[in-house]
Amino acid sequence: MKSKLGKVLPLATILAAGSVLPAHADMLQDLVQSISVNLVHNGTTANANGFMNGSKVTTVWNDVNHDGMLNDNEILSSLSITDRNGKVLSAPTSLTRAQLGQWAEDNALAILGAIFPSGLSEITGASDDNMMASATVSQNLFNKSQARVHAAQQLNSDVRAQLEYQNLKVNDKNGSAASMILGYSTEMASGLDISLTVPYRYSTISDDINSKSHFVGMDVALRYPVKKWDKGDWKVGGAVFGSAYYLKTDTIDKSGNLKYGGGLFTSVTQNLPVGVLGVGVDYRIAKASLPASMNSDNAFLSKAVDFINDLDPVHTVSYGFNYGIPLAGDKAAVNLEVIRSNFISNDIPDGQKNKTSVNLAGSYFPSDTFELNLGVRYDFELDNVDTLGVMLGVVHQF
């Protein structure tokens, strides 16, 4: 457990780490170094502040020896944590190092809730649910080659890969994300379609604590055409999925969580006089989890595990359309896709509950079995998160 969440405490309390985790007193120095640009001395009075995930932590203490640390013989004057909604959590005044550590332990869930209201992953600009929806909803609902009707009818299996680079701005801090999505699907003689999607994303944010994260997931989906007609069909399906998220910063060493869930979806595809239109709705529910075996004798760390496990399930409802137009005598196509996702949970801040993605991509078909895609994607509606991505993909049908 110490390897997973051993540095959540100093992130939250700025000065309490050494007292609650005496075996890890060096973590306090790690934190002070990470916010040293915001550390100011006025005589023996030290003022420090740090910004994490939209929240602000401010401290004042009597730093007798000017070492930037709260030592056993020094007194903390004040500590406050202001969350992104302006709510303030304050420690009592005039605390010793040991007393501050006890306060942090007693208020662990409130501290974690102020900085990570909906879990750890949001710190790098996209929650677990957001990343999984971005990678899988479009694939489950729409056939991107649908504008190429004759080829889709002849070939019933495909493998695909997509690379994406995103320019990020999270809480006014610049960053980037690189992702890869691998997939396979096949259609049985009965019309049942089975697909496997594996997304991976690496994100880095130039914030005060140099946040870096890894995300990997797996989605297995089944689709069945419940009704077909000359120029379209109606499909329903279901999916099960799981993911792992890993976060590393200057002050959080090896933190993360697992997530698992399932869902249902439905889509309708219709050939139009010009192009093909697909519309669909996807519903899924996911739960964050850490194994109970990660509990520790340290009360704060055990509460950190409880904090993750006690987060409400997230219900994600996504809906949208994909409009594909064939070009150049079926040698190319262009697709416009718009998907809006609603993330529903009592733990998610209002500004993070909705996201709309607009994707414009061009496809080129050098042969009947091979497809190249190049596109751009813009996400909006998330407060204090701006993203613009460029995508390159390949599909091989067989």
C-alpha cells in the first residue's frame, strides 16, 4: 500500500507527511522541492502554496532554521485546502508536527475529496470513464467504413490501429497525451459481431507537481442486427470492460486504481441519397476499485483505499451520430462524428459531468481490404480542460 498511495498525504497537507509517516519523512522534502517556487520567507515565517487538480493548498509556519520544512520544534500557524468550487478545509491553528499529522489522519477522506473529488485520474485532464468512452463508444456504435457499402458486405473481419496525439490544457497548465487504440472484430454467419478494443494513453501535464499518467483498458463487445432493411439496419449490443490507471508526480509515488464495468448500446444505420448516417446511444456503468489487501497499518493509507472503493459508480450515457460520404468513386470517404457523453455520479464536480467530441476524418482506400485514416478531434464542455488531437489510423479487412 505504501508503494501505491504513500505520497497522497503530503500532496494533501503540504507539511504533515513526516508526522503521519515517520518512516517516510523524506517525502516532505520531495513536496517542498516541488513547490519551492511558491515558498516565501519573511523573517522566520514561511509561506507556501501549491496547486493540484484545480485545488489550492496554503500553509504558514514558523520556520526557525529556514530549511523549508516543519520540524519537531516548529509550529504550524495555518493550513487550508481550497477545492475547485471554493470550499475551504482548514486545520486548527498552532499545531505541532505531530498534531498536524493526527489532524490529517482524522480528516483523510475530506482531504482526498477536496483534491480528487471524483478519483485520481482527472488530474491529467481525462477521467477513466472519459478515456474509456473516447476509445470504445465510437467503435461500438459506428462502422467507420460504412460509406463503403460494397466492401463492408464482402468482408466480415477487420483489425485496426489508431494513433493520436493531443495538445492539452488542464487548469491553465499545458500538457500532451499520446494514445494508441488496437482492435479486432469479426461477424459470424448469424450476423452476431464480436469486437475487442484495447486502448492505451500516456499523459503529461506541466503543473506544479509534473503529473504523468498511464491508462490501459480492454473492452469486449457483442452486436446483433435485430432488424435489417434494404438501406440500413438496427443493431443492439452489450460490452464488458476493465481498465487500470497509474499516476506519478513529484509528490505522489505510484498511485492508481482499477476500474471495471459493463453496458448496453444500440445504433441505427441508414443509407441516404448522399452518404450513410449512423446514430446511436451507449450506456455503461463503472466502479473504481483497489484490493482490500492493500490496506495498511497506517490509518491514513487505509482510508485512502477506502476513499477509492467508496466512490460512487459512474453512469456514462453517450449519444451521437456519424455521417460518412464516399468520394472519388469509392476510393475515399469523409466522416463527421459528434458524440456527447454525460458522466453521472454524486462524486463528479458539475464542470466535469459533460463532454462533447467532434471528429472529422478522411479515409483513403488503396485496395478493397486496406484503409488509411487521418483526422482531427476537438473535445469541449469540460471546465478548465481544452484538448485538440490529431489521429492517424489503419484498418485491414479480411
